[in-house]
Amino acid sequence: MRHVEDISARQLRSGVTDEQTVRPRAGLEGTVRIVLHRPFDLDAMERAASDDAGPRHYLYEVRRRTGAVVHQPVGRSTISWRDRLLGRLLYEPAVWAQARAVVRASRDGDIVLANDHAGFAIALLARLRRRRLRIACGLTWPTHRLVKLVGGTLRCARLIDVFTVNTAEKAGALRELLQLAPEQVLVEPEQTDLKFFRPAETRAENPRPFVYTAGREGRDYRTFCAAVESMDVDALVCAVSPSVAATKVMTVPEVIPANVVFEPLEWREFRDAYQRADVVVVPLVVRSDSPGLTVVMEAMACGRPVVVTKLDGYIGQLVADGFAIGAEPGDPDAMRSAIEWVLDHREEAEAMAARARDMVRERHSSELLVNAVVEKVTRLSMR
């Protein structure tokens, strides 16, 4: 299964991978602490990337440039009765156990980069311990009910120095929901490793048109399968995700069409499928948390034409700007028509893909996100 990185039992027990080997960068006040929501090894990912066996993770470069300490999710053995008690009220016990480990290791003035539940849990425990941490909390789904409850109703948003989201639409929704000042919400670009996700040097023509799709979060594979089952195409679905949770929505038909294969892929295979695809399709259910952006960016970085379910927000804007072909949600006929247009208009579709590739290079490279995060850390350090 792709996306899974080995983390030692010792590292999971401690919750820290590199406390002894990484030191704060000169000029930064306080230690920078990166809190991971799933266990993975940044060094192993970087070694794999150097062999072109997988994409780089932007946090590796953030760590290098800031001297950050990386906190892994904790193992089950570290979950205390207090964590379980808090877990009955809010979040999972493992979230509280990790937050407790981070706060215990921190000193006044440290800078904490965390996401979603972890950010709020760390802020709450730091307040209880009267520890002044400078916290940046990234939100995947800013309109989620727990964000409203914890950030708004319980007024915990005031414990967070800055929130980050990946689209302007999310930023506006979060500011309105939590009554935040404009400078409290930053938009950081969706990113793609353009060194790994790149066009093929040469592309052989497929015996039959090849349609590719990937991901689990908010995917509508029922509509996708209904769209392609009557077409003379081969379709491949890689239904895995680096951050999928049990609550994520994915629809799958009861019977898989004969021309559709569901298969997990390793990183090179995953990238190769993009490169040889005649069209990449991203079928989505209607949600407000911008699912599918990662796959859209990866496909565009590989120079392939994209068909995507047309949703409000950034994906809808990409369609409106002519970087992808849109299909109405839950409409297999519209999706089939969009795929057929790409296959019947190869020259125009390739021109669209080339424009989209240039756009991704200008707006969504990993380097842009690294620079944005380092700038955020620098500003927090001066507070």
C-alpha cells in the first residue's frame, strides 16, 4: 500500500523522531515543533525521493530551514486515563495523548505547527498549564461542527495565533464562522512536488483509451463507474489516500463494471498511471472541504487533461478558468460526455493540459508552500 512509512516502536512511544539531532535555526526565538497527524518518516521519504521512488514531503525542507522538532502520533501504551476521560468529552484519546506530549516537551515561546484537532487540543492543554505557545493551526475542513463548537462556542479560537487553510473560500468561511480578523487566517497554496509529478519523457499510445482516477476522500466512484461502463475504455481506480479517516465519504457501486479495475499502487506506479492516462477523472461528492485538489494538482503536474466534478470553490474556479473540464455532481451522463470530449478533441485537450501544467508550476509548487510556512514561522517568532 502506498503512502505508508515505517516508524519505529521507540519513536511512536516517545512521540518525537528527532529531538536530539535537530536544533533551532539561528535567529528564531523558541523551538519550532511540527506535529504530525499520522506517523511517517520524513528522512525515509526524502531518501526515496532522491531515488525517484516517491514525492518529497514539504515538511522535510521546513524542518531543515527552521530546525524544527517533529512530533509523531503517540502509541497506544502512552494513552493515560486522563486522555481517555478527555476523549469522552471531545476528540480521540490519542489526540489528547499527543497534545500532552507536545505541551510537556515545550517551553514558553515555542512555535507549534499542528492541524485540526491537534491544534485545538494543544492550545487547551497549554492554557491549562499556563504555558505560552505560539500556535499555527491548519484546518482541512474549517466549517466542520467541531471547529464551530471548540473554536466558536467554547471560544478556543482566541488561543490560536494563526489559522491556515488552502483556499480563499475556506478563509472567508472561517473568518465569518469564528469572527476572526483578516490577519488571523492565512491562505497557503495547495502543493505538488513537481520533481516527482512530471510529464513522461515519451508517451506511447494506449491500445484502448486509458482513464485513471485516484483518492478516497469525498470520491463518487458510483457516478464514475456508471459513466465509463458503456465506454470503450480501460479504467483504473487507485482508491487510497495519505490522510483518509473512517468517516471520509466514498461511494462505490455494488457491481464493478468489467472495464474498471480498483487497485492500490506504489508511488512509481501511481505516477506512471497519471503519465500514461488519456484523461484523469476526479469524481467528487458535494462537500465544503475541497476534496480532490491533491489529485487534480498531481494530474495537471503530469501534463494530463483533467475531468472533475464541478463544485463551488477552487475546483469550480479551475474549471471556469479553462484548466479542467467540469461535470455536474452525481450525473454520469455529464461525466461521460466530458470524458468523450477529451478523447474526441485530443489537440485541444492537450493544449488545456499544457496551460494547467504551467499554472501549477506558477501557483502550486512545493517550494512556494515551504516559503509560506517558513515566513509564517518567522512572523510567529517575532510575536
